[in-house]
Amino acid sequence: MMGRIGFRVALALALWATPVSAQNMAAGAQPLDKLDLAIGKALFKRPWVPAPASTRGDDGLGPLFDARSCTTCHPRDGRAPAMIEDGTAGRGFVLMIARPDGSGDPVYGRRFQIDAVPGIPPEGIIGVKDTPLPDGRTARAPHPQGLGYGALDPASGLSLRVAPDLKGRGALAQVPDAALLAIETEQAKGQDGVSGRARRITRPDGTTAIGRFGWKAGQPDLASQSAEAFFLDLGLSNPYHPEPWGDCTPTQAACRDAPHGTANRTGGTADDALEIGRPLLDRVVAYVASLPPPEPEPLPEPQRRAGARLFAATGCAACHRPALPTRDGGQAHMFTDLLLHDMGPGLGDTMPEPGAGASQWRTAPLAGVSEALAARTGLLHDGRARTIQEAIGWHGGEAAEAARRFGALPAPDKAALVRYVSSL
């Protein structure tokens, strides 16, 4: 991480530089400047502090937040640790809250935040109940504890999620919408019960975009995904979410009245009034977009081919497509189709969203599974699965036939398939 002086120099250069479109950078439409990426990396790693701070560019954290930096939840740009200690979720977990119409809880908003700036009560603790099942799996459900602002609305649903790996997301940003819609049309035939759906996102201006980022494909591009993370996880205002108090609701009056990073900014452009202005957001997006896909573990070629054959024969590749085409004529080797699939009630949460049911999830990229297994972060959206076999055991709904075929494999073939997936 840059020292304070180095960071401030880089930040000044960023603000003086001509802003670079985050969309263009994510799509690779123009070369990325090394300075842009260095600034983006520094911003990704830097710990933010509450306002008022001695330097204006350092502050703005909160008033409610889940972490002080992006790297807290994405260590080494990867998946969060997803640790559960004494029934409490550690850093890297987030608890989403929403009512059926997509609005947040009237008191707690859209995120249950576990930290706050001095003088403001945090919203509580993310409690987690793990229930061992007879077949060796573990069911997992969140239950907020120590509620700082009273009861949740009975209509509010909850969804516990782990911060995902970010590597290779720039490649996924380059996959054309037309490619995803073609897969949707192909799967509409319902072969083996698989019928994925591209999620349609309505933008604030009324236009429609195809979602591809987030556990439920709730964001269409890296800029909107990063902006939401800044706003909900760190409480930092930005061009997509200009409210300086972050996720504080009108009910949380003291939270809304707390100092924020724009309080002493009386001049300049509208962007100058944001804690994360467009130039800074663009460079963070540039950095995330520059992260290459994870490298798979090397396997002897006969093992790799045998594993890939079994991966296709069991039906895993129907959703976890080894590669998707990119706009530049290349391929994104991420093992996903970026579509929503109904995974059955076992993986459902209590928070349906407009455009995504409680048991519908975007096909999680398998690229990077080897790193997740090595770091013992757990698998699936809430980290409940400890092994590949356990994760497959949770595959119901559209994935039930593939899970059945896996279970019917002879032991040597089953081991070969697990070894192949574990290497990705």
C-alpha cells in the first residue's frame, strides 16, 4: 500500500487527469494507463476514516459500514474468508435486507451494518445458525442479534452472502449481452430441466440492461457494482448513490445528522461534493477490470481431459460453461453462463428480489475454486459448503439432474471429476 504522502500525490494526479470512462475501461475500449491502475489499486486497499479528517480526501466512512476498505472483504482481490466464530459472521459476510418490492427495511435499509462511526450505534451483529444434517451437509441461516434500532419489519427478507472473488471480472464485463441472450434462448428448450434466464435490470433512467455481477446478477456492469459496494459497505457517496449518509434511513436521525465527507465542501462541481467522485470510481473500476482470471492448478493432461469429459457428461457444463466469447474475439474462461437458475428450496433465502426469486442464483464462476479451497473460505453464496461434494449436494432445482448423475458415477470417476473441479 502507498504511504500517506504517496497516496495523496497519486490522488492529486488522479483528480487532475482527464476522467476515463469506467465502462470503456471495463470493456477494454482504450488502453489503460499504468498510473490509473496504480491509483485504483491504492484506493482499493486504502482504509477510509470517519469525517472530519485532517485531509478531506481521506474521510467519509460511514456513518454505518461493514468494512473500512475494499480489501477487507476482498483480500488479495479474492473471496472473503467467510469465517463463523461462536455463531457470529466475520468480516467478508454481508447481510442483505429487502422487502418483496425491492425496497429496504424502513429502519435498517438495504444492508445490516455491523460498524458505525463514534457516537452512532451500529445496527447489530450478524448471527449465523448452522444446522448439521444427517447426510453431512450443513444448513445455514442468518439471524441478526443485538438489534440497535428495534425490530426488523416482518415483511423484510434476509440474504447472507460472502464477498466474492474479483479476479477475471473484467473478462466477464467483455461478454456481449447477445451471447447471454443466445444461451438463454438455447436453454429455454429445458433440456435436463435447465432453463437459465438473463436478469433484466431497469436503470434509473428507465432503460433496461442485462445483469451479470453479484450473486443474483443484480448489477449490469463493474461501475454500478463497485458504486453499490462503496455506498452500502463503506457508506461512501458516489455518482450512482449521492446520499452522503450512506444506508442510514430517515428513522436513524442521528446517523443522518452525523458528520460526513462532503460537509465542508461548498464549491466546485457536483462531482466534488461526492466522497467517491467519478475520477476515483473510474480508477477503482479500471483496477478491478484489469485483474486476470484465476490460474487453475496444473493437472496432468490425461487427468484434465478425463475430468473435463466427466464435467460435460454429467451436465455441469450446461450452466458452468468453461468459456464465454468476449467482444475482442477472445474468451472468458470463467466457468459460468451468467444466467439466473432456480437452485431449489435448499439454497433459497428469505429475500426474493424484483427479477430474481428467493432460490434463483446466477451461476457462480468456478474459476478460482482451487484458491477458495486452499484458503478454506467455504463454497456457495454463504460459505456453507466445505467441499466440492458438499456443494454439489446442495444443487437442486434446475441442477438436480446434474447432481443425480454425479451421485451415480463410479467412485473412480467421481474422484476424477472432483479433482478436476478442485483444480479450477
